[in-house]
Amino acid sequence: MAQEKTQAVELTTMKYEPVIGLEVHAQLLTESKIFCGCSTQFGREPNANTCPVCCGFPGVLPVLNKKVVEFAIKAGLATHCQITRSSILARKNYFYPDLPKGYQISQYELPICAEGYVDIELDGAAKHIRLTRIHMEEDAGKNIHDAHSDSSLVDLNRAGVPLLEIVSEPDMASAAEAGAYLRTLRAILQYLAVCDGNMEEGSFRCDANVSVRPVGTTALGTKIEIKNLNSFRAVDRAIEYEIRRQSETLEEGGKLMQETRLWDEHREETRSMRSKESAHDYRYFPDPDLLPLVVDENWIAAVRDSLLELPAARKSRFMSELGLPAYDAELLTSRKDIADFFEQALKIHGNAKVLSNWIVGDLFRVLKERKLDDQLYIVNWPVSATHLAELVQLIDQGKISGKIAKTVFEAMLESDKAPRQIVSEKGLEQVSDSGSIETAVEQVLASNTKQVEQFRAGNDKVFGFLVGQVMKATQGKAHPQKVNEILRDKLTGNG
């Protein structure tokens, strides 16, 4: 019965196609807030980072933080936006306790950046996601309703923290595309060092606008907003749920209402929060306390000159100049600190592919085991780039085998010693002289007469077994290629 229900849901969702746009809020990595000098440090005592300006006291005047504007221009240039030469800061009116002055300073008619795009890749296919706008605004504070049964508390530490709101066109057609877009955008902002992308602390979060329409039609369906999604899993699950819910409602003859919904992580469903506000509900008007923001060409040029290589360009370079496959290049450039580590090692030993194998294989395993990849920036790498490069160098020089290199790598994790020192102290240098290997081969042949007969009777599969016995006898130190050559000669009567 359950299977029949699942099939019915799948058939229903196949009749409709989703249309998805995202509004991302990215907290900027400035030391002070957007309109005052209060700290933006996360995790301090409630209301420790506040002053009359961000608390909205009467008579105070906001002063725009120049660094916020610079970061906004940087994000706009990196996402191919037009930078508005004269933009306006506006008051967005609504009253909640976390915004005591009764309005949020944001941008409306003239945002600082417009008409950009972000290119994403999903399952090997590229897609162009258009950006409507990027604008600056202040964050609100935080209401706490569950600390006491008879009252609510307000923490204004976050009030006035600078945000960029990055609004996409409804160009995504699945939860997977939305996830790919978010990951790409977050990587760009992290490379620019304008946002740490920390979704757990809310410094990178999004609202998803989801609608569905019958397959083959072009008119947009009723747009429903899902607020404050703060993990990739929540984005994926919430959008999937909403696509199913809307499709089933339409299939059953129901109507959808434009509204804002919340994602309930525990019940795995969205639930209605309020009817969706329109722009006129906020009664935007230019903030009389802030002059129009004028950005001249020299400033834009200076910011453009400061831009570093972004993830897409770096991935392309790793593929074209270093010959790395797309899979490796994608993983290495997914984080700037990992790409930097790789290139640091590459300066010491230029075997890009083998270095990449070690990083995306063994090193990523260790990073995950030690939960170092949960951090925004890996500061304490389990091995240095210099030592990893030396390890690959020892393999390429024939000093150690690939198998012994695994042993050396594990020893490197436990000490700061260079791989060359570990090899010397543990006597792990590869045995390459023919005499020593011949002795080991003859001992193995003498001890495994049954397998020798099987090989000589035509069973070539036992050859690998005999190679393994020789490597075991030499504690993995014998040169593998020479072992193969000498062993085969002995078995075929040529040696």
C-alpha cells in the first residue's frame, strides 16, 4: 500500500515542474557593524555588542561602514554584476521587538549591484543562474521566547551586523540545482574573504521561493517562500517537500496561497507562518539620515584589481595546466585553503596527479576523521604541504614503494618529522638490488611449490599471490617492478 502511495506521489510530481529562486543572506566579515562601531564578534554575552545606534535610540545617526561597501562591490564584480554608481539606502518599515527602531535600513529601488550571474555544474552539466540584485542591509536582533514561560527576551548583538542579500532569478528547477547554486555562491564569497559561509552560526542562510506549474507551460505558479534555511540538508529537504505538497494540492483541485512558510526540521515539513508581504507593505522610502551612496570608477577599479583567482577559474587552470581530471580539480578548489595547500606542495614537487591522489584520498580521510573539515579554515593541517610533497618525491625517486609510503604517511600524522627522516629511522628505504630480491624470490618459490606448479600449469592468477609473498617477506620494501620481473623469469625458467 505504501509503495502504491509513493508511486502516486511520483506520478503527481512528474506532471508539474518546479521553479525556484533563492534569496541568500550573507553576513560580511567586517569587525564592526554596518552603521556603528560595535563589534560583530559572535557568541558574546547578550546585548554586549550594542550602542544607542544599533539599539535604535532616538536622535542617533547612522554612519555607513566603508568596508561593507567595498565587500559588496567585490561580491558584485565576482558574480558579473553591474555596479550601480549611485545607490540609495532605504527604510524598510515593520515593527518587531528585534528591530526596536521600527524599520530596517536596506536598499530597494537602487541596489549597489544588479544583473549578474553564477554558473553552476551539476552531474557534468553547466547551468547559468541569473542574479537579480545584490544589496546591503543591516541584520535584525534575536527574539528568545523559551527562556521564561511568561516573557520573551531580546538580544540585539546581531542588530546592525552587515548583510548582503543576494537575490537570484527563478532559474533553478530542482532542489539539487538549488544546492549546487548555494555551494558555488558560498565558495565564491569564501574565496573573496567577505563571508565565512558558516551556516550553523547563521552567517550564510537563505529563503527559497518555490512554485510549480504544469509541465510544458510557461506562466509562473503561485510563489511560496520558505524562510531561514540554515543548512544544505534543510534546503534540500524543504524544497523537495514543498514541490510535493504544491503538486499534490493542485492535483487534488486545491488552490495555493502566496505565503511565507517555515521548515520544521523535526517533522520534516513546511508550515504556514504568515501571508506573504509585498513591497508596498514595507512602505520603503529613502533613509533621510543617509546620503545617496556614490561609487566612482577609481574605487571599482581598485576593488577589481584586488580580486584573487576564483574557484571556477582555479579549477579550469588545474585542468588545463596541470592535466587534472575534473573530479580532482573540483574537490581541490572547493575550498580556498585546500587549493592553497595543494599549490604549496606543488611548488616543492611537481607531480600534480599523485599529490592530488594523496590529498583527496588519505588526507581528506584524516581531515574528516579529525573533524578538521568542519572548520571554516583548516589551520592545523595533520601534515604539512612540504612533508606531503617530500613523500611523493620519495616515491617518484624510487626510495620507497607506494605501500611503504602509506606507513610513512601514518607516521607523519603522529609526529612533525619529515618523511625522509622517518624512512631513515625505521629502515624503510626500498630494496632495489637484484641480489636481495632474487634471494627473497627463491625462498618464496621453495615454500610455495603448489602455487608454482599451478602457475606453470597455466594458472596465471597465482602470480599475484606469489608477488604478495615476496613483498611480505621483504616487509614491503622490495621494488615492486623488479619483484615482478625476477619472479616471472624464475617461474618461466629464464632466470
